[in-house]
Amino acid sequence: MPLIPVVRLLLGWLSLAIVALAAYLLFSWYQGEPVRDVNGVVTRARDDWRLWTGLGLLAWSVAGRWVVTPLLARPDKEITRPERGNGQMIAGLNGTDLYVEQHGPTTGPALLLTHGWGLDSTIWAYARRDLGARFRLILWDLPGLGRSTLRGPLTLEAMAENLRVVIASAGRPVILVGHSIGGMTIQTLARDHPELFGREVRGVVLINTTHTNPLRTMILSNLMLALRGPVLEPVMRLAGWLQPLAWAGAWQGYLSGAAHLANRLGFGPHVTHSQLDHTTLLATRNPPGVLGRGNLAMFRWDAGAGPSNLGVPTLVLGGDVDIVTKIGASREIAAAAPHARFEAVHAANHMGFLERAEIYNAAIARFAGDLAEARPASPTDPREGPEASAA
């Protein structure tokens, strides 16, 4: 974001062009060149290089990811897949339907996890593995992504209002956990509704996120800001106007492995096959038009007083090789938030919570566990149901 989706879009269209070239080569081989021999008999001369080149390009287009992924990532120790549990739909803002799942013990401290842009709640598979035995995990799909629908404007403010709905549906105080745009959504909620923090929200964990327009806190920020008007915004809008073509290119890029090349930019040296494929699959099957609108919304966003309104214990985690939201942004958030501490994760890029899941999840568990012990639930707290406990 925004470099990765632009690269992914362009590589997807390149993949479509390769399919078209393969089709042309195979058709031209089949047609051949008419040749008349000395007896006047017409035969067709065929160049076999067209056949084999066309077949090779076609094979790469439909199965290239099986070659590309092992070249880009390590073998898996534990596979992550886009698997879901039993969820429910709840009514969100402007008629939006929000998909929500809950996992783990009903009496455990509640963690509400918000994923990054282009993904969905299945990306928290390792969090379910590492945290699900001790904590009550509430996972949801952002509007327009995964199984959640989208009605009305796509803005960070609207996302924050939908997050507020999910918090209310929990029926108990929660600790908010947000990655990338998930962290931006939490800061927007703090900016617009600071009264929730300390009441419905008992703590916050911000993962590889920023406090302003991400173009300002990513690598090559000056170049990205200069390209915003003439290149980035038109490309994002084009993805919506030409969504069928963009989606076809996205799926072709996924099959060929071109999309994996783009998404590899968001990982560090520890990424595995399934982590890269899981991330790429989610970015492929989410609507390109929605993804483009979300990126445009981020270009216009700033947290303002959001970090300073985080009036609860806050843990800020930043990857030291994050190219999408550089670690300096995490440090600035931690410096502005009144009760925050910052932890850097070594060799973690933007998707570090996947490739270094054991470090991120251990830090979240320590933070949430300490918070639960420091603020035990009151049995007379009217905001908590009989199954709730400290969060």
C-alpha cells in the first residue's frame, strides 16, 4: 500500500497480455503459412517454435505460482490457510452487513482484531493458534472485504463507526488490536470518540501502522507523494471503472505467480510459502474497485488527535524493515499516546505479524495478560455479561 497494489495491478494486466500472446502464437502456429509445391499442392508450413513458446507461456499463466512461490519464500513449519469458523452477520453503518467471528474461552479477556487493507479476518490464523486458548478473540471483516458488505462511503471515519458497532456487539470491554489500516481505524475511533477509551476499550495494540497519510511514512515517500495526483489516484480509480478487467488480471496474476512477486514486497526474510500465498489470495479475491477506494481514503486521512486520545494502556509494535509504514511512524504514535510503550520487531516487514507471528503474538499475550491482571473485571460491572471477565 500503495506501491504493492499498483505493482500487483500492473503485473496482473501483464499476465493477461502474456495469455493473449500465448493464444496468438498457438493460433498462428495452427494457421501456418500456405506453401504451394512444384505440383501445385498447397500445404501449411508451421513454425514449431510458436507451438512450444505458446504452450510454455500458457502453462506459466495457469500454474506459474507453483514455481514462483518456492523461489520467493521458505518452506512452511505450520501452514496458514484462509479458513473460517462459525460467524454471524451484524448490522453496521448505512446498511452495511459486518461479518464477525468469535473464538476462544468465553471467560477470557476479549481481544478485538482488525486486519489490514486487502485482507480479511482469516489472516489472523496464527493469532487464533497462539492466543485462542487463553483469550476471547473477536475477528471481523472490514466493510467491502471478505464476507462483509459495503454500503455508503468508504472512509476511515466510516470504518471507525463500524468498529464501534462491533465493540458494542461484544457486550463487554475489549482490547483493540489493529494491523495497518486496522490501527488507523482505531486511531480514528479515538479521535472521534475518545469517551470509549477507558470504558468500552481497556487497551490498544497497534501493529505496523501509521498516524497519517501512508504515502508520507512509507519508503520513497517524496516520490510517492509526487506520483499521487498524476499516477496513483488515477490508477486506483481505473481499478474501479474497469473492475472486471482488473479482477481478471488479478486472478491471472495469482495463477501465474506475478501477484506473489508484488506481495513479496511486504514481507521480510522469514516469509513462508503459505503466508505469501494466503496474503496474495486474499488480495486477489477482494474487489479491485473496493481496494482502490480504500487506498484513496487513506491518501486523504490523518489521525489528528487520535494517538493523544488513546487514554488507555497502548502497545505499539513496529517492524524494523517495514517499507509500507516505516518504523518511525510507530515511534511517533507511541510518543504521542499518553500510556504507550513501543517495541521494535527485528527483521519484520509490513506483514511481520505473519512471518514473525511468534514474536508479535507473544507480545500481545504479555500485554493483554498484564492488563487483565492489573484491571480485574468487577462482577457488578453493568457493562459485562455473566460470561465476561477482564479485558
